[in-house]
Amino acid sequence: MTENKVEWSIDDAERTYGVSSWGGGYFSIGENGNVKVSPDPKNPNVRIDFKSVIDEISQEGIQFPVVVRFHDILRSQVIGINEAFNQVIADAGYQGQYNGVYPIKVNQMREVVEEIVDAGAPYNYGLEAGSKSELLAVLALNTNLDSLTILNGYKDEEFIRLSLLGRKLGRKVVVVIEKYSELLMLVKVSKELNIEPIIGLRSKMTALGRGKWQGSSGDRAKFGLTVPEIINSARFLEQEGMAHTLKLLHFHIGSQLPDIRAIKDAVNEGARIYSELHKMGFALEYVDVGGGLGIDYDGSKSTNDSSRNYSLAEYVADVVYGMKEVCDLEGVPHPNLVTESGRAITAHHSCVITEIVGEIKADGARLDTTEVENEHVLLKNMRELYLSLDGARNLQEIYNDASEWKEQAVSAFKLRVISLEELGKIETIYWQILRWVQVQYRDVEFVPEGLQHLDFSLSSQYLCNFSIFQSAADTWAIDQLLPVVPLTGMDKAPDINCSLVDITCDSDGKIDQFIVDRNLQNIMPIRQLEKNEKAHLGLFLTGAYQDVMGDMHNLFGRLNEVHIFSFDDDPEDFYIEEVVKGSSVENVLSIMQYHPSAMAMDVKRQIDKQVANGQIPPREGVKWTDFYENCLEGYTYLKTS
């Protein structure tokens, strides 16, 4: 339990919640205790108060929960990675260029992809697709003839024909071969259509990644060619008179790589394969080092799965200098460098705002425990223990006695020895004893192992108006840590602990992993809410995967979206450029093969029948019909105002 100190500073809040540590230069805590957003860290004049964002969303009548997109952060990330590579390439005297691509699987939202394409246009920053649907989108959006379109994933003939359409349109479309049979199909179709492809080969790496996705490399990797398959592929192209179409070597050892050593090992191995192919007579022009550039979800700058022990500058330097060193040793040209960084580009730009709509206390309601005649001895024992509490007694012993009598009370109730009301009184006193013990340990350095769970057991669960499965799927599926903080009020000391639960009817719909004081904890310190107080939490770094991986659990559907652009001349330094409405009830029902209009007619007939029978007055029947239809048209989440 965080001590409710008389003195509390913004430094204390920063140390507790670590906003600047995981904020990537974009998020911090202001002097007023509110989260501040700096969409362009190079421009200190623009600093958006999140309270102003919440207020404007409310004034516009937009219902929470809401996804907020800061488009300037997206642009800043695109510019940042391109500028970093260009600077290191110049400093190193590297002879190749940087030709990065954004893998749209990370966030396929049209507004996101369009912003990335626009921000990347001066750098010829391209796109990557891994399915036919994604390829169709990329062909429409990536019209820059000087940027790359990288095609990964397994392919059928239709996929390959689409890729050749891109070549026909003058695009630099690179078909990356994942298995040997794809190469045979590509050569056949390209000759049939008389369209020359650009071909890449993906290598299965022996260098192993680290973290949750380390299975992307090694002998059991899902994608890629073994060394014999790479050699056979290159020689097959040579036999077909198409050796000149082999332009790219690709490798990928995992997403969210926490340790820079894995990146160094992969670059070294990839550079060696490229060099050997070049010396065999295959003049490759590109080496694609894949994705993996991590972000620091927990702010620890470590090798934790949710962190990274390197900066963007260090990552870029290791890629550029690592490739240069091997190529110079082998006497081969420096290839153009390609990365497929998606998480690092999109994660920071998007967050979810949810409103706290309720509190679930561990001890719940309390009963009057005043002594009455003929009480059971278990109730008397529990009351006497509570009345005898003082700092001189052994706290572990007090806890043990209280726990034992509570267990006996539950057994006695099951055997009809005590009444339901007596059991309720025993539980009331039990929780009072535990809270007293918790307070005694608040200022103690050492807490016995048997009592270390008290903070969690006595913490509240704050009920939040959103669905984990829709808006933070990775926290449920792979225990991905996503930062959660109060958006306002951090200038005041937290006085309770909590975990978070969503509004789905699923026990897995919860968040109980938080970074507090730079440590992973299962509770978050927070300020106790006043009665009828509206409070909002921010779930950050959700721009990568969470926007596109959410499911339809409980038919909650997509959230309302607010797109924000910074504007220095505005008093609040921002304006809402666009509002994208989330799913209505009829939207999600239609997806599941229901027919809302027919449903409305069915319910109306049932209401009309009750009206005809005299069970419902006609005027009331009309109101119920309208109410049902309005619910179909409404937002799927809770109405809180």
C-alpha cells in the first residue's frame, strides 16, 4: 500500500507511475498532475493537457470509451527512424541507402496507413503486406514509384498475379519467397504474363531472437528457407535466365526484441549469407533485416519481455555498422538496408480512454456487529480478537487466528451450526482485522511472507467501461504489459490500491499487471474517488496490434475514435480533426448473422400482442418499441452520462 503522505510531489508521481520512462518523449506528468502530451518532442511549445482532451470529447457528446490517436506522434516516429538511419549511414560512410517499409499487419487502419505513407513520402518509405487483402490495400495506397512494396507470407497464384500487377504499374514490388514451391509458381506465372518480378529470399536464421516471439527463428521457424533451399533457389533462377531478378535477402528473428545482442547476431549472420550469395554471382541490392525493433512498455530499459535494453540510435548503429563491417571484410558492395518496424512506429500514437464506473471492494458491505444474546462462540471469538487489537501483539498470530476462525465459520455455516447473519458478522469483523493488520505493516521494512498478499487481497477492483478482449487483447492472450495510469489528479497522493476489471461477463476481463516504482506489481496505487466523481484512466501504447486484433467478445465491438492534431495557435494546442464512430449494436449483430430490422419487427409484434391483450397500454407500447429500436442503433458500451 502506498503511503498517503502529507507531502507529495510530481517527482513522486513520476517515480510511482513511470510515465516519462515508457512515454518515449511523448508523455509526461504536468505540474497540475495531469498527463501531458508532446506530439513533437522537438517542439516544446506544443504540450497538450489530457484533461482538455477529455473535456472536449465530453463536450462533443462522444461516448466513452474512446480510442485517441495523436497523428503527429505517428509522423514523428516515421520521421525519426528515417532520419536516424540516414544520419548513421552518412556518419559511417555506408554506400547503401535506407529503404524502410511499414508492415500494415501491425495496424491496418486506413487513417494510420495513410498518415505513415504521407509522412514517409520524402524518404521513399514503403509498405509491407502479408496477405491478399493487405496486398490489395497496399497496391491502392503505396503509389510512390521509388518506395518498396515487400510481400511476405504464404502465397497462392492469385497473390502472385496481384504482385505482378504491381510491377505492371511500375512499382518496386518484391515477392519474398517463403517456401521453394512459391518460387516455381512465381517463375511460371511471370513468364506466362511476360512481367519480370523482383524476387527476395527469406532465410531461416540460426541466430535466435529473445522474448515472446523467439520462435520466429531457428530450425522450427514457420517461415523461410534453409541454406540448401536458398542455394537451390538461386541456382534455379540462374537456370531459368532470371538470376538478375534476385534482388533481396530477408530475415526476421522475432517481434519486440528486448536484447540488442540478438539483433547484432542476426545482422552478422545475414550479412554473411548476403556476401556469399554475392560472391556466387547473385548481385543482390537489398538486405531486409525484418522487424523486431522493440519499445519500452515498462520503462525499465532492460531485457524484460516488455522492455528493451537499447535505444533507437543504438539499434540503427548496430544494423548499419554490423552490415558494413562484414561486407568490407568480404569485399562486397554495401546493400541497401530495409527494416519492417511496425510496433515501434505505431504503438505510442494510440491510447484508450476509459471511465471508471464502479468500485468492487474486497470486504464489500458491513453489518452491525453489536453483541446480541446467544451468539455462537466463533462470532464471540472473532469480536474479542478485534477488540483486543494493539501493536504489542504478534501480527502474524492475529492474522492466523482470524483466518482460522473464518474458515471454521464457513464450515459451521455449511453444517447449519451458525446462521447466515452470524456468518456475515464474522466476515465483517474478519475484514476489519485484516485492514488493521495491513495498516500496522505500512511503515515496516520487512513483511512476513504469509502476509505479503494483504495489499492485493484488500485492494479494490475498479470497474472500467471497456472490454479487454477488444481494446487490449494482448494483455489477456500473452500477458503483454501495457501502461495504465490515471489521466488526471496525480498531484495528489494515492491512498488505495486497485486492479482493473472490464464490463465483459468473463473472469479473464481484468488487468492486474502494473509497473509501480519501477517494479512489476499486481496492484496499482490510486487516489480514492469521491462520491459521483468522474475519473478516467489511460491505457497507453495500444497503437500496435491492439487496434486490429480485438475480438467481438460479448458483442462490444469497436470503440469510438478521436483523431487529434496539434496546433500551436490553438489555446489548447490541439484540435479534433475527425471522429470515427465505433460499433453500434446493430453493426455487431449483423456481423454475427442477425438481422436487426427483422428483430425489431419481431419485438414490435410481441409488444403489439401485449397491447391487444390489455397487458400494456398503447402509449407505453409505442415507447417500448422506440426504446428497443434506439438500443439497436446505440453504442455497445455503457452509457455513463
